[in-house]
Amino acid sequence: MISDPLVDRRRPGTNPADPRGLWTVNQLCDLVQVRSSRQTGSVVRLLVHAGRRPA
């Protein structure tokens, strides 16, 4: 279960062993939703808009 509500928003540390997967996904996607509960575990939902982004 993910208990840190900002797990995908904080820049990872300088240690290469630090986890950085959710942070990287948050940098690449338009929307990242993380939901976690003891009953269902963790669910990560990603949204990426296709096409060109406005400048």
C-alpha cells in the first residue's frame, strides 16, 4: 500500500537506489492518479493526450 500522498510529486534523491518510477511517469504523462487501499492494493492510472501539445 502506498501511504505517501505525494509519492509521484517529489523529485527523487541522488541515490541511484532511490525509487523514481512514479516520479518519472508523472513527468511524462498529462495526468497520473494513484489510489491505494488495503483491500485492493495500489492502482496507478495514466493519461497521455495524443497529438501536438500547445506551446
